[in-house]
Amino acid sequence: MNAEIIAVGSELLTPHRQDTNSLYLTEKLNDLGVEVRFKCIVGDDLEALTAAAKLAMRRSDIILFSGGLGPTEDDLTREAVADALGLKLQRDPQIIAQLEERFAKRGYKMTPNNARQADVIASAAALPNSLGSAPGQWIAGKYDGQDRILVLLPGPPYELKAMFETECLPRLRARIPEQHIATRILKMAMIPESQVDARVAPIYKTYTDVATTILAGGGEIQLHLRCRKDSQAEAEARVEELAEKIEDEMGDAIFSRKGETIEQIVSYLLQMRGMTLAAAESCTGGMLAERITSLSGSSRYFLGGAVVYSNALKTQFANVPKSLIDQHGAVSREVAAAMAEGIRKRCLASYGVGITGVAGPTGGTEQKPVGLVYIALAGEEGTQIVERNFPGDRQRVRQFSTQQALEMVRRALL
């Protein structure tokens, strides 16, 4: 079976509010072996919402609506779904009584518009809301000759999750044929998406029963493998077979196969090797240290470091000779190497990282444009330096720089 999620609310079409309910619902549906094929966000518009409901009922077995069940004039999910089904809304006196009791317990008198929350679509079962005033609705039947399940859920995440767990999951388990989904997420860092696909596409294309998706962002490539079979063992075996063939092709470029971040992998390797790390950062302004210390227990392997934005502090905190900066400039291979070596010695760390560059949007020159970054890693075996020209805005340049640094540490630890 497949599913579709429709998030309702004009606020979700602004930069100020995100739809997180669909992520939760997708996870729960996947656990049941249901694939989510479509998601959409619809504003508080009756005509648009009715059209979205009709389209969903033509192509999806299970349709979940989140939001639009409140008491105000812009809460239109009940009306839209009723219109799409060609059914009437019926006001449930028992729900009215429950709403009045709820308001009375809180010392309020229920206003007339709250009665709209008692409007139930004919043939629907009302779903009690233990944490809010808006009941959900469950509709199961045929639409154009096809079995369909429609579920109307409240918008607030804590209400939606509680209702879905207690009211919807048992109903879905009783109706959904047993099926199983296995997934793998293979992650790589600092490799162009096109290069990865050129190497792995000839492999994954032969596995027509495994859906493969490639995602790129922030200096990371993710290969999402997904297979649905009648048994979990069969699905796991099939997706594992493909994952192993991709790993054989990409080798140690793959840093994770279970969803771990590169920070987690670096943490694991440092602790396994009994090694420590320190960092001297200029253009990244402490972002590398922040990423590393976002993990609990990072004090076991990250000794610390310094944000050395000014030339004077590069000399004072990272032991970079002033003459080196005068000769080559703060943004240079030589200074990056000196920063890595200096902070390593200053902190008595196994490895030292130095990052210097032009994050922009100002400060670039023809010789040293915005996006030019030098990343150095110093260890007992010597110092390696990588020069990169990262496109994009200031945040992207900083993100890519720290990703490159973490990947250098990871590969050194291998």
C-alpha cells in the first residue's frame, strides 16, 4: 500500500513555520511497510484543499491530513474532505458535550464557533483527542471502486502524535497487508554528486526492486536505498546486497552506512585510536569546534583550540610566525599549515587542524577570491594541506570548509 500526506495551513507556506508532522507520519507509515509517495502543503483555501483531496484519493491508498480542524473560519479540512467525498457534515452532540465540559473545567465558557469541531463527515468515525479540543476523523471505504483510508489529524504535533499512536496505528495494523521495508543510507564527503552517480548508477540500475535516491548538500552525498518485500529478511538481504556492491566500488569514500554523521565517525575513530584533536580556525569562526563538541563525551578526544581571526592572534594563540603572515598573507597554504602545527603543539594534541580563507561576501581579491580556503591537518606523520574554492554564500563556504576538515581527519585516522 502507498500513502499521501497533506499538511494544511497557510502558515506552512511562509518562512516562519515548518511542517514536521509529515516526517513523523512518514516514519510511522514506513514501519508498517507503507511507502509515502506524495506530500504536499495546502493553504487555508477550500477550493484548493478540496482539489488536493480529490487528487490524493485517485492515486493513494491512505491519505493523511494534518491541521485545519480548529474552530476558526480558516480551519477547512473537514469541509474540504466532505466536499471531495460528496458527503455531508453532521454535528455530533456528544462531541459538543465533551467540548463544553473541557472548557468548563478550565473555567471558560465555550464560544459558538467551537461547535464546528463537532462536525463529523458522514460515515466517519470521530477520533478522541486526549490533548486538545479538535477530534480527528477516520474514514475507510471505496472511492471510485478503490479501497481508501482517509485520516484527519490535528495540526499541533503533540496532539497529532498522541492521536496517531493510540487511535490510528491499531486501525492501520488491522487493515494493512503484512509487508516490510528495508533501508540503507550510505554517506560520502567532499565528492561531487555527478562523480558518485557516474560510478554507482551502473550498479543500482540493475536492482529494479530497490529504490535509490541521491541527495547532496553541505559537502555530503547520501545514497538512500529502499526495498519493500513480503518479509523483512528478504528486504534486508536485497538492500544489503546492493549496499555491499556500492561499497566495493566506492571504498573508504563511504564514511557511514547507518545514518551516522561525519562528526560521529570522527569521534568513534579518535576514541578507538586513543588520539586527540585541536583546531585553530579563522574564517570558520569556531564552527568546526562547535560541530565536534555537539556530541556528548567529546572532551575525551577534543582538547580545544582557538578562533584566530586577527593576524596577531594567529601568532599569539597558534604560534604562527609574523614573518610568515607578512610574506604569504593570512590566507595561504603556509599559514594554514603553521596554524595546524602550532595549535597541535600548543594543545599537545595528536592532530591539529588549521583553517584560513575568505568566507565573503566581502574581502576577496583577484588573487584570493571569495570562497578560497586552505585547510591543513598536522600530525606525527607530517602536515597535509588542501586548497579549495567553494562557491556560494558565507554560510556555505564555512560549512564546506569544516566538512573538508572533518573528512581529512577521518581519512588520516583510517
